[in-house]
Amino acid sequence: MNPDALLDEFDDELFAFLHRERPRSDTFRRMVSDHMDWRSWDDGTPTAPNARGKRVRPLLSLLTARAIAGDHRGAIPAGIAVQLVHDFSIILDDIMDRDRTRRNRPALWVSYGTGHAMTAAAGIYVVGLDALQDYPAQGGSHADTRDLTRTLLESCLEMADAQHLDLDWERRFDLTLDEVRTVALGRSCLIRCGIELAAAVSTPDPAIRAAFREFGALVATAFSIVDDHRGLWGSAERNGKPLLSDIRGHKKTYPIVVGQLRCAPADRPRLRELLAHPEPGDPEIAAIMELLDGADAAGATLREVRRLATLAVERLTTPPLARCAVSDLVELTRNLFAGAPASAPGTAPAPSSSPSLAPAPAERRTHGNSPSAGRR
């Protein structure tokens, strides 16, 4: 598998698709170019080597189609749709959380203002939905396109529900890990959606489609939780945004909740008091991180990531997916979470050119001096 070659092809298709849409506003075109980090609207060459981000959603879509049908090209419109809806969501997230950086660049609202950024997000969302209208031109029926669109819209509603819960939970301290997993899936449900759409355009077999949906849910949940870990113990440069913003924003992510559950009973009131601080500064954040470290919240979080990743690989290698050519998906899944320790003794996966989301061993946080910012 060569993910870079697949993503290069995907980016060319994304560039061509956005130009076929021909947005009328010069401002909108500039903002799309800026968000994608293109040199200009007419030049899709990125201005930085890592400008496109991880592109995990379309990559999983393309590999799913290849596993089922032997050809990834049928999933390109689906990949474009989920990528653009994801772009819509992160632009809004940055506005809501006043997050000033995205992929190590100024967030769109910082460069253009909140009004322009919200309008651009809405435009990108509409264009993303329109990508699925390419399927009738490729031989699909309008009924099939309607079903694909409904699947994407249901994921958008799931993502919105997760956002509401994320906000509602800022003052809650009685959360269970099952509740946190549900919201983690909702935050990253476009990963599952892209896999589900790719399966739908690649096979009529409902059992294969359902199995890929289950696989996608496991990967999406693991993706969200490892992102939670990186937000506290990763590096700002690698994340593309400041560390520790989840604590400053009172978010109840997996490591924070598991840390509350695992810390010594005598420490729980102090941890809750610190987490409830209206504007935690460097001393409060340092104390919170010390308590989380004492509860091995980082280790417990990565063990959960590895558990989910292991279940995802097992789902790929059992019926009915055993009939599909899933080796590339297995490799990608293992390497996405390669830095998470195994939940049971085993051999770590071999290094690969596949993207990795797990934190590198050498990465360590700095508890203080991190500017305030929000979630991903």
C-alpha cells in the first residue's frame, strides 16, 4: 500500500471537483484556498509539505472500496464528501472554542473574521453534500444517491449531538466511560461514515456493509480517544494547535474521565475542584496533570485505544469480511495506533509509511505556558 500516492490522487480529484463547483465569490475562493493551504485558487500545490492534514477519512474510504471491489476510484466522491463536511465541522469548532490555530496556521476566523468563516463553513458543507450527486453520472441510481446522502446527513446529526453533549458535560463530574466512548464516536463519526459510504457504493451485500460499519465505529472511537491523549501529552507542533486546551475548556475527554475514576479516593475532591476552576491557570493545570499522571490516565487511555484497534482488526479478519482483500486496511489500522501499548502480550506491528496518530515516545508535554484554545 502506498497511502501517499492514493492521497495525491485524491487531492487532485478534490481540487478538480471544487473547481467544477465554481464558487462565485472571490472571498470564498480565497478562504477555501487558505483553508486547504493551496498556493492559490488556481494552483492546488500546497504551500507546506503537511498542508493537507492526515486525510484519514478519505484514505479509509478509498481502501474500503479497494478491499471490496478491487478499485478505489468508486469511493472518490464519497471521500470528497466526508472530507469537506469534516472541513466544515473544524471551521465551526475553531469559532466556537476560539481556537486560533489549525494545522499550525491561523484558523480561518482569525484571518477573515467570524462572519466570513461561518459563511465559508456553510458553503463548504453544501459543496460536500453535492459531491454525492456525482454517483448518478457514474451509473448509480437516484435512489442510491438519496440513501448515500441520508447516511451522510445522519452522521452530521450524530456529530451535532456529540457536540451538544460535549458542551453540556463541561460541569458534570459523574460521567461513565461508556458515555465518553459514545461521544468520542460521535465526534469522529465521519470516519465511520466514509467507510460506510465506500462499502455502499462497492457492494449490495448488506452483511459486508454492516461489518464495515462496525469496523468504522471502532476506528472512529479509537481515533477520537487517541486525539484526546495527544491533546494532553502530545506536542503542539504535531497537533497543529496548543496543548492542554481541553482542560482550559473544561472538556470531559477520555483521559480526564478515566483519571477521575482511577485516582485515589482521597485525591478525587481535589481533582474535581481543580477541574471546576472557572479559568484554570498554569498552577491549576500543573496540579491536574500531576493527579492524572498519578492515576496513570495516559496509560489507561492508550490501553483503551489499543483495545479498540485490536477489535477493529479482528472485525476485518472475520466473516464476512474475510472474503475481502483487507490487508491494506489491516496495515493502516495497526499503524494508525502503533504507539498505543498492547492490551495483551503480542508483537508490535512493523514500521510502515502509513500515517500514525499515536504519540511518539519522545513527546512530552509542558504543563504551563500554553495559550488558551479549544477542541479539535
